[in-house]
Amino acid sequence: MKTLLISLALVVSVHDGDTLKLSDGRTIRLQGIDAPEISQPYGIESRNLLTKLTRKKKVRIALHGKDRYGRTVGEIFVGKRSINHSMVSRGAAWWFRAFAPADKELRRLEEDARKHKLGLWRSHNVVSPWDWRKATDRRARIAGELYPWESNRQ
């Protein structure tokens, strides 16, 4: 649920296409979107776009609360532009239906990006980040079961 609390800060680093760090130390997870993991196709391009749109810029954050990892969740604005919307409209992130099911604007932006084959939608083998994480976690779990000595290495 969106709160009315608005915060201002400077972006100091970008972790991936949907997570960044602010000058006040907070880590922000962009509300309603899910970008490719760095290790998956288009992950680096997605991070690079978020960096281009936000790094060393003053941003306004409409806060939505915290996620299960303790990160602040919010919609990021540079001027009047929603960076969350920009990431989806340019094909650098998915509308994250599980966490923003009623967001009709994100839905429309993703449909347009798909239709026009923008960004990650140029590929024929697009895998959503949530499916990528499931597959990666499953492979890691299987590897740990097959080679338990590997999981003990530091």
C-alpha cells in the first residue's frame, strides 16, 4: 500500500535494474517492477539503464513500505518522471504482477514494450526474473544434494 510519505535523496549506486542505494544509506527496491537478475540475459543492460536514469541525481521517493529483506520499497522520480515506469516502458523490467496486481499503468507499459519489442523483449527466449530465480535456486539445491562437500567451501 502506498503511503503519503515522500523522501528526497541522492542516488549513490545501483545494484541491479530494480534496486539502488541512496546517500542516506537506504537501499530502495523499486515498487511494482522486477528487473532481470545480473546473471541472466539483459541483466547488465537493465542495471546500466537504471544507472543512467538515476546515478548522482536527486530523486524523490514515494514510499510504499518495506520488503521481506528490510529494503525500502518505493516509486522513484527524477523530476516528474517515474523511473519505475521508465524501466518497464523501455523493456528493462517486468511489471511485477505479484506485488502490484492492480497497477494498470505498469501493465499497459509492459504490453507496449512487448508489442514494440523494446529492450529485453527483442529476445525470443525471455525468462522472467521470478522464473530465473526459481530455476537457479533449484539448480543450486540439486548441486548441494549431489555434491554436499561443495556447499561447505568458503
